[in-house]
Amino acid sequence: METKAIAFKMLRELSPVELRVLLYILREVSVGEIVAFKELKLKYGVEYDDAAKAFKALVEKGYVEHIPGRCFNLSKELRSRGVREQILDIMDRVAKALSGLGLVHGAPG
């Protein structure tokens, strides 16, 4: 699937919290569980329970890999062939455009 199609599929399919968590993991690539939950709360205002549900959904959809008790990783598919950078660029542009229109607030960045 073309990178743009993957990015727009994500934008259509994911909840706002799932999108925030995905943008976070797209930027971090790999992060320890404890750090992930702390940073999501501090930087993006995502509560622990909401982040846990979002990570679970992202794992089920194949966007994130989880090593229980250790870390969350961006899936190999999204890390490969520059897909990560292209998706981040597209999602950041969409978030900025929506923010500029007053349709979203506090887009992660």
C-alpha cells in the first residue's frame, strides 16, 4: 500500500487519542512502558487508561509492537523504507491545517 494511503487510512480509522499515541510513537520509534505513559500524560494530556487502550488498539492494528513489561516499538512495517518519515510529515501537515482552522487544539508537535 502506498504511504499516503496508509497515512490517510490511519487518519480515518483511529480515534483522536489513538492518533496522539501513534504520533508519539512515530516520533519516538521505541520507548519504555513507564516513560511512554508518563510522557503521554505530561506532554499530551493523555491519561493512563486512555493511553493503555490506545496502545492496545494500535498493537491490534499492527502499527505498534509491545513487549509486555518493557517497551512499545513502532512496527517494522512503519519503520521500513522511509514510511515513518512520510507518515509523520503527512499527519503533521493535517494536524497543523486543522489547528489553523480551529478544528483541533494542542496538536502534538
